[in-house]
Amino acid sequence: MSRTNERGQAVVLMVISLAVLTGMAALVLDVGIWMRTDRRLQATADAAALAGAQKLPTDVAGAKALAQTYANQNGGDVLGANISVTTTYTSNDTISVRAAKTQSGIFSKILGINSANIKADAKARVDSPQQARYVAPMVVYCGHSLIQNCNGSHTPTFNVQTTMDYDKMGAPGAFGMLNLDNDNGTPGASEEGNWILHGYDKYLPLGMYRSDPGAKFSSQNVNGALDARVGSVLLFPVFKTLDGTGQNAEYDIIGWIGFYLTKETTHGNDATLEGYFTEFIAQGILAQSGSGAPNTFGVRSVQLVG
């Protein structure tokens, strides 16, 4: 074989190799663009579902509208027909959102791939939380005149001004404050104040919690924290029973309720809070088999589900 023929074959092989390499590079570049679009669509769908779920279960139309608004604000590509509300455990407790976009190819057209159909789905559910985060350490009795829901058969009355007195709550040494760490120690005033000001920074389950037997309402930490929370919603544990005394007193927490604080007054070891109960979206963890709290007190949590 002549050298001329060898050079001709080398040129052919080089052209073929360049074409393959160019095609691969083109595909890699376009796939990268499509992957970024996929991530953006997923973020859009997630944001829309989480937003819309906050209106459920009572306002289905409002949930869909809010989901659409959030989708439009986060890149769009969500059609109204691709937002639906369904039932998982309780009526209208779940919203589903699909984001979709046909992304044109740029370099991949060399390989005959003109575009890619990219879709992302998200689903969010709302329910009373099995566990709640950012809880304040002050309890509310389930039999309060505006609640009356110790057995799950009544809806609390919201947005009606009321006064709650925190003094000896039926047991010596129990002033309505919880030891949210639930250990054998006694929280200090600075710790209780921090829990009031910021909420307890861990997820707390329902169940038995020890009382904080120290009356700390007169302390600067607690009083200052309460004063700082005037004009905001505190997330209070709701108790059904109180047993024992002092540090061994235990509250049976059966749910959570939001309380909008309008005024606080401390007097010695006691305190008086003025405000009203309100519906509230809390950061929480939902049960995997329906309602986490057997009794609902207007507190709901929203969570992405598979």
C-alpha cells in the first residue's frame, strides 16, 4: 500500500474521530443545560407545592392560586391544569404540582436530538404535626374556655381576646412552665428566656414533659423575652393532665396552639398573658399514617412527601 493511500485513510479516520468527539462534546454541553433546567423545575415545583399546601385543607381554590403564584415567581413553567388537590389521609390534605419545559438543544442537533422534554413533580401534605419545632415552654390547658378540646370533638375559638394566668397550676411548684429538655435538671432563667424568645430549637414529640418548678417570671431573662415577643405568635404546648409535684410534676402534652401575645405582665412568681389564640403554620414533622396530634388546635405543618 502506498504512503498516499495511508495518508488518505488517516484523514478519513481523523474526520470520523473529530465528528464523534464533536458530537460527544455537544451532547455533554446540552445535557448540562438540561440538568440545570431540571433542577430549576424541581425547585419551582417544590416551592409551589409548599406554598399552596398552607391553604389546605379548607381553601382548595386558594391553595391552587397560591401555588400558581409561587411557581410564576420562581421561574414559571407550571400550568394551572398541572396543579391538583387530593386526599391522602384527611380530605384535601395534599397538593401536587408538575413543572414542565421543552428545552431546545444547541449542539446536540448535530446528533439529531433537537430538544428534551423535562418534567419535575412535587407533592406536599398538610396536617397537625406529630413533632413541632420552636415551641415556647409555657403550657395551655385543653379545657380553656376558648379551646374546650380535650377529646378532639371541638374546634377552638380563634381571634378572641383572652387572659391567661400563670401561677400554681393545680400542683405545688408547677407554674405552667415546661422543662423542654425533659431531663432531671432544672433549666436556668436564661435558658427559659431563650426558649421563649426563639423557641426550642429541636423537634419535640407529643407526650409527657417535666415541669420547671422554678418560678422565673420575675427574672429579667424571662420577663425581657416575653416583652420582646409582644406582637408575635408563640407556639404553646397544650396539656390534658398534670400529675405529681415540683420537679417531678409532669404535663401530658396532646397538641400545640398558636397564641398572639398583645400584652404581658409579671408580678412576683406569677405572670399574666393577654392575647388571642390563632391558627398557625409551624415547622413540624408529620406522622406517616395520618394525623400526628389526636386533637387539632389550629396548628398545621406542611411537608414535602414522595
